Amino acid sequence: MNKLLKDILKSIEHKIVLADGKTEASSTNETEITSLAFDSRDVQNGTLFFALPGTHTTGNIFIPDAIKSGAAAIIFQDEIPEETAKKIPSDTKTVFIKVESSRFAMAPVSAEFYDNPSKKLGIIGVTGTEGKSSTVSFAWQLLRLTGHKAGFISTVQYSLGDEALANPQHTTTPEAPIIQKYLYEMVQNGCEYAVIESSSHGLSKKLNRTGCIDYDCGIFMNVTLEHLEFHKTFEQYRDDKANLFRKLDECDHQKVILGKNVKIPSFGIVNLEDPSATYFIKATKQPVIGFTTEGKAGKSAAEGASAKPLPPIPDSIPVLLGRNIASARFGLTFDMSEPNVIDEHAKPLPRKVFHVHSSLPGAFNTYNLMAAIAAVSRLTGTELEKVAELASKLTPVKGRMTVIDKGQPFELIVDYAHTPSSFETIFPPIRRRCTGKMIALFGSGGERDTEKRPLQGEVAAKFCDVVILADEDPRGEDPVELLKQIAVGAEKEGMKMNENLFITHDRPTAIRQALKMAKKDDIVLLLGKSHENSIIYKDFVKPYDEIKEAEAALKELGF
């Protein structure tokens, strides 16, 4: 990859800063870059190392380690600490590039290094506080079922074109070098399409993880209170998510897929039941499709209350309707109707209605299915009805309303729900069919949004008979003090500590406590960890598997 450094330096419009402080134009540099890394432990000969600012430290202090491991070039921001600078060999050949934001620079550099793979794939992006992982998985499965090779990146799993693999990290949208590498490998594996779970962090211009990705389809599921520790305000959180729709206007969608020039349709898909639907519609100049169950799959319907009126929607937006929703423990059916069609005399024709059947649990999956079906139909040019017929072949995402049945007399469900709004979605329908007690076990992430903690407790107390608070990822916070903040909300709703409200911060112990309490016809909900493979504490990371832990606890009880 001779002269590659020259090209990537042009992309961030900076000159090379040599170790002795002198500069030379990037066009004269012949340095060969063979890999990218933002962790100094991953650096080897020929690596371009990004020294990133961190919460508790700065990547600049690891620059000497990167040089020692063979870094060919280093992109950094701010000043290098004096003590660190003394450790840099005076005769080093490593090239230094100082930028305003080393994290922001990762996207253009990574895209260039991997030959701009998003220009060779049809890209679907999915954003929302809830429902992203399931919608990504369903879209990926539907692409494959319609005969197209595709990959995807999500919180739970990822695929580079073959079968899905478990995501080893807790990050929904990885850093730019990882995303671009994955997209590159999808291209190499002959993929036509990719589906990317696009979080608010990933879409934020501050972090720029999804920078230089040419999205063709943007899906907006919902936006509720979350991640305020990063975004500070709800308005900023929503605005960062809306960057997905703004990105639809940033490329011409003329791509080279499998060696052929292809014009990809560009469009957005929005959940019309969310109050921010119009905000996202206005964020792009591209066509937008809306979908709605008219409130029949949302929390108000589950509670038996009247659905809230839909926010005002422009007349130009074609609308998909989901009606006659029937959800049971092991399946979901509904009727889906195509948008209004106008005949040659400008008269509306009757909507074409078709039946959708799946083995997916939960009425809320109606939203995820409608969004995925609409995206795949429009992107691939396949009739909506033909895509919808394939819903019966979809498999659920691990840890999303996963039922564990080992013959115990009570129901045991593992789910990723960890926000007040997700609780309001899953608790009501379970409460309605539960003939015994509802026992919920959950926690909250440390060093994350604290405002949601008492709200979690309030919502859980409204629907559950017993609440057990246990570690999620305490990180640098005191585990028990963190859980006490959730308990405040539950106590506000009348729960009493050590009667029907418990703090058992060790999660495996808490699971055994919940299962020992459970009797015939009870439902036990293990929430918040789901697919994740560890619990993060201040000084260590504990390997962990929620489903295996629950199965082991059942075995100990004789099931």
C-alpha cells in the first residue's frame, strides 16, 4: 500500500509533523501503512495508531508503546505530556500527524484505508432507542431470504456475509476502523448489502463512528430518554440520531456492487407513532415511508388505554398500516396493508392487504417487522407482499424475549429491556396474561444516564409483584449505591425493601433468589444483560452469560 499515507493525510487535510517538530508536505511521503489501531496493544510494524482522548486518561501517553511496537504513523490531538515526550526515541522514523480530533479523523482515514467499502454495498441504517437490534436482524434475514448476500453489524451479533457471529463487545456501533474493516470484508465476501445498527453515539459528529458511510436507507424506530450522560439533553440526543437521515443526502447512491454500476434507491422509513416522526422526516430531502399500527401495538394498547393520536404527518408520506394484531407467547400475526395507490385518474385505489405470520413473541415486533419488510422491499425492488411472506421464516434475536423452559412450573424470560420506555412496552402485555406473580430482576449501567434510574423503579413497581435489583455494568460506581437510586422509584410506588423489593447486587446470586421465589404460574423476567458476555466492574471484567447462568440455576433447583 505504498503512498497510502499520502492519500489518507489528504483526506484529513493535515501535514505530517515529524518527531523533531519539522514538517513536510504529505505528497512527498512514501510511508507504507499496513494496518490501523486505536489500542496501542494492537500496534505492529506498519500500523497507523490513533491516540484517542478517554474518560479517565488520554491515548497520548501510549504513544511510546505504539512506537516501540512498530507504529509507522500516529494521529493525535492536544499536546503530548512532557514525561511521555521524553520516552519517544529521538531517532524515531514514526510520522506524527496532529489533528483537532483524532477520533473524528478515524472515519475518513479508515474509509480511505479500506477503499471506501460503503460505496460498494447497499447500506441500511437503523436507529432508535429500542428495537434496533431486532430490526437489523430481521432486515438481514429478509435480504438473505430474497436471494441477496448480505452482512450486518449490531449490538448482539454481526455477519460478514456468512452466518451470524456473537458480538464480543458491549458497543452497539463500533469505532470507525472496525466498521470500515467489517464493510470491506463484506465486499470481499461478495455481499450486495449491509445493515448497520446505528446508535446515537455512532451517529454523533463528536465521535464520528459512522462518518464516511454512504447510507441508502435510514430507519427510525423511536426516541425516548436515554444516554443523557453523553448527549446532555433530549434534543441533542434526537438530533444526533437524525444524522442518519441527513446522511441520506450526502451521496449520489450510484454504487459499484459486485463489479457493476448500480443506482440504489435512497429513502427513509419512520415510525409514525413516535412524537419525533416529523422531525426525522424533515431531516432529509429523500422520499420517506411511514408505518403505524395506529397505536395498537404500543404501550397504551397493551395497557388497555386509548391510543394517543398520531403526530401530524405530511400528506405526501405513503403510509403502511399494521392491523388485527394477535400476539401470543410463541408467535405474532397481523395484517399489513400497502400505502394508498393512485390510478391514472388520480383516484385512490383500495389498499392491498396481506397477512403476516411469524414465530416472534411480542406485539412490539410488529413495528420491527414492518420496518424491515418495507426496507428490504424498496431497496431490492421486491414486491412488499413477497417479502412479508418470508416473515414466517425469521428467527428471533438471542436475548430478546427469549424463553428458557427446562420443565419448571413458572415462566422464565430473558430480555434486553433496560430503559423506562422499554419496560413500559414489555411489562403490560406480560402482566395481562400472568395468572401468578411477576418477578423482575434488573439493574442499570454505571457511568451512564442517572435520570432513568428512579424511573426504572417506578415503572417496574407499577406492573411487578417483586423487584430484585442486581448488577448490570456498575463500571466505576459503587454497585449498591447505584441500585439504591433505582429503589427510590420503586419505593415511591409503594414497594417495601426486603418485602417485595430487594437489592442483591451479585447477579448470579440474585437470579437464584428470584427462581427460588417463583411458584406455579409465576413469570420471572431477567432484564438488561441479555446477550452480553460480561459484567463490567471498576477494576475487573467478569465473564458472564445470562442464559447459561439461568439454566445453571434451574439445574441446581432440580429442573
